[in-house]
Amino acid sequence: MPDTLTRRPRARVDDGLRRPMALLEAIEVEELVVIPGLDALLDAPHEFALTFDASISLSGMLRKHSQRIGILSQMLVEDLHERRCGPAILQRVPAALPVRAVRFIAGQARWSSDPRGLDLVRIAFAFVAVHALTDPTNCGTASRALHLRPRPLHDDRALLRRVLADARSALDPGMRDLLSIYISKASAFFADPDALRWSRLFGADAHDAGMTSSLLAYNPDALREACRAIGLDSATLRIAARH
């Protein structure tokens, strides 16, 4: 998805596109935030003190999220078809805010000499993402109008908490601080609906549209508790409040 928009005015689109917008947001966060973070852990098992069992569990989590992307994508295509819309209607919408953020950070020159630091950035964003993502692929909770909140991904939160608690012992103090810093940064990008993204379809009501339609349900309390369980230094943590 493009990160910028042509500045040509657009007519406001009917509120029926709230659901496809929400599905697209979830797909992007799954594909471009969660999966790269899991890959970063699995690609460096020694650096992050992964046990065999932890690697197996993370591989299973990776497969589950890959499958979820496929289901979400099919839901999106079917929803657009029902509305007699083509996917082109969403092509000029910017990528989700957390996706734009991690792309910008990952593009900084500093990481060319610090690839392990970049891995920590991706892991931090994935860790925060699972404290915001819900699971609309469960048809029992995925309302067509998005009035029902799908359950959060509790198992993923617990697994990453265990993995990062073990990984912390293998990291030097500087890397631990880096993890805390980028968890804090990532939390800011999940804390508020993305006005730029939603306003392209919902105009002045962008904030309300995002709050009522987003499949992201950021939970700062659960994130703070997870950071404490990992053993991260509270002095370097600045977890954003929900806006």
C-alpha cells in the first residue's frame, strides 16, 4: 500500500466501507508488523536464547498468523464484492500507522551497522501489536457491522511474554534498553486511530469512524503488565495511554 496520497480532493465514501477498511488495517498489521517480528526471533535463536520448544511454538504462531492473513484477505475480497466495489477503491489509502512507523524507523541508516538492533525494533512492534490485535477470523464473533469485538489474542501475548523474558537474560544492558525504548515508541502508534488513513473515507468524523470500526483494540494495561513480567526497566518505558 502507498504511504502517501495524491492531494486531489476525494468525495466522502459511504460508511459501508468501514468494514473493509478495518479488515485491510488488520491484514497490514499482521503481514507487515507481526510476521516480521516473529521472523526476527526465529532467525536468531541463539541471540535471543530460544529453546527448542520456544522455537516450535513461535513457528506455530507464525503459521497461524499467516493463515489468518489469508482468511482476512478473503473476507475483504468478499466484502468488497458484496458492495460492488473493486479493490482499487482502497489503493490510495495510506498503510496503517504502525506499518508506516516501523517502515520509517527500519529505513534509518543507523541499522546498516546494527542489524540486531533492527531485529529488536521489529520484535518490539510485534510485541505491542499482539496487545492490540483481535481475531475477526472467528466467525462467531466477527459481526458484519463490526459491532461485536472479537477476542484478543491472549495465547500470543503469553507466548511472546515467555519468550522475551528468556531473551532478556541473553541481551546486554544496551539491547535491553533498546527493546524498552522501541516498545514505548511502538505503543504510541497503536494508541490512537490513524486520522490520515480514516479521514480519506470518513472526513471530519475520522476519529469516531476509527474508534468504532478498527479491529485493533490497544490495551496499555496488559502491555505494561507484560513488560513487568519480562523484567524490563520501568525507567526506560513510556507506555502510551489509550486515546
